[in-house]
Amino acid sequence: MAHSHTTDIASAAHGSSGRAKPQYDDINVTVVIMVGIISAIVTFLTVISVQGMAYRLESTYLRAANNEFRRDVAAETIAAQKATLEGGEGGAVVPISQAMDLVVAKYSKSGSADHPAAPAGETTGEAAIH
């Protein structure tokens, strides 16, 4: 009778078609395959990202070691200063001699507390310099 009991359990597990009925402890193969594929994709993207960050860090370090950042900043500063001197930025450009004459004329006429007008006997402007 023991044999028939084992046969009953086996036939109940396989059903009438001969295939095993799913049990609660069976794994879902579709889910396992999907998780595997998604994990492979995430791993690939992570490796690519880390490689990109490592390359960028290395190139930044090498540029800093070669002082390229300082040269770039210095070159930009010099270019901005040249543009200002050439009249690229700011207001009107007046030659220095003309600016001196304008200032002397302004203060000799009005005379301010900080810069009083020159006494009548003294010369002002370029004549006093030469």
C-alpha cells in the first residue's frame, strides 16, 4: 500500500497531463529573466558613467598640473584689458593731452574747494609741464 500512496502524491503533483503543477515555492522564470536583463543594463550604464567621470577627472587634473587654467585666466584678463584700452568697452576715448586741457580749463574757470583756480601769474596746462 505504501507504493500506491506515493503514486497518488506523484499523480496529484503532475496532474492528468503529466506536467508538474506550479507550486508556491516555484520561481517565476519570466521575472528572473527580466531582473537579469535590467541588472545587466544598469551595470553597463554604471560602468560607462564611472569611466566618463574618471576620464574627466584625469583630464582636469592634468590640465591643472600643467597650469593651463592659470594661463587661460591670464589670457582672458589681458584680452579684456586690451579691449578696454582700445575703446572696446566703456565711454568715450579722449587723448591724455586733450583730457588734461579740459580739466585745467574746467578748474581754472570755476575753481573748486579741492582744486582752486591758479593765481593769475602762474601758467596752467601743458605750458607748466614743459
